[in-house]
Amino acid sequence: MCSGLMESCWTPRHSRFKSSGKHSQNVVLPLTQFRIRVLVLRQKVAVFRGLKMPFKKLDEEEIARINQLQQERFDTLVDAFEPPLPAGVPERLSRIVAAAAIEKGAFVLDVGTGSGILIPLIQQYEPAKIHACDLSQEMLKHVQNKYAGVETHWCDVRDLTLPTHSIDVVFINACYGNIADKPGTFRLMTRVVKPAGKIVISHPLGKDFIGKLKPNCPFPLDDFPGEAEARTLLSPFGFDIHLFLDEPELYLLVAMKHT
């Protein structure tokens, strides 16, 4: 209900009793209480708009089905992610990696590494170790042949067996929507990321690009979260939003783990 409508409904009746203090109090009090209730309701609506319930939970059979479909699809697309990239994408990828503020000697995990598009950018910061995880074995073979010293992991990210508190920075670039088991994945992040470590969730073509992929995609893709929703989703896993950008051609979220 808009405030204008509230005024048009209530003011005439209130004016009718203006001359009587007794009647005036009887009308003003309900009106004040009504306005307060409306304001509280509006605040609740404002809070819950843009927020969703925590990550949906899929059963193991559905997770396995989705992962198998992705593996089969991306095994055939190894060359599709090689340069030349669309105009502006290399610059935005550089912004994504720079946002992590990787320190020399850091340990980095690249989730959904694909053909390793972020790896040469990460290497510029001289990390001690890069771990690259993907569902596609063919993608990882390409990474192994092209980037010496990168440790590859052919598995669902949730199943990584990295040591506790062993990772400084995690990149989830252009694959957030592909992760079938997000609760399991972020529980893994809680375990392996060091205190004050970072997760970088990004897409160099913007979050709306996912909508263009959905009609012809053989597996489900989740939308990227807005800032308020991201806070709600990541907070239970011990991460706070450090940076959030939602530009037409760049989605960039940096979350930092509680110390």
C-alpha cells in the first residue's frame, strides 16, 4: 500500500474529529499504529527481496548425473576456450585475478579450470603452488601439457583431498553455475581455505550471460547471486563479502574467510 493511498483513506476521517480532543486521540492512535505496522512490513519485504534460501540440496544421484553430463560436454570443447578470446575478455580476466591480491608464495586453487585460461595470469604473481580442478579429463590433459608444475585434480571440487587450511586463494571463474553440489563445495572451502583466505567468484562476460546458455545447455545452470543473496549464502560457511561488482560484462565477487 502506498503512503499516498494511506493518507487519502485516513486524513478525512481524522479531520472530522479535529475539534474533539477525545475523538482525535482515538483516531490518531490507531492511525499511528497502522503506519508503524506498514513500515515494519515494508522493511521486511525490502530485506527479503533479492534474498533466497541457502543453497539447494540435490540428491547424490542427481549430482552424479549432472557431473557426468558436464564431463561429456566439456571433453569435446577443449579447443573452444583457447585464444583468441572475445574483445575485452583478456582485460577482464586480468581484473579478476588482480582482485585476489595473490601474494608471492601463495597456494592457489583454480576450480573448473577448463583449459587453464587463468593459469598464466595467476603465475605472474609467483605462487608457490597452483592446484587445478575440473570434471573434464581432457581439459586437464591440456593443462598438464601446457603448464608445467600445476597440480591437476580430476574430480568434483567437493571431493578434493587437499590438507586443511592449505589454500590462500580459490578462483571459481565462469563455473559457479555449473557446481551441482554447492553446500558440499563450500563446506570444502571452509576446511581448506586459510583464515583470511579468499574465494573469487567471477564471470568475464557478466552474470546475465548464463541466461543465454541455458536454452541449449544439456545440464542445469544456476544463476549468479546478487550481493545480498551472496552474503546470505556464504556467511554460514564463514566468508564475508570483501568486494562485489555486477557490471554488464563482468561479475566479480571476492569473499574473505573469517580469521
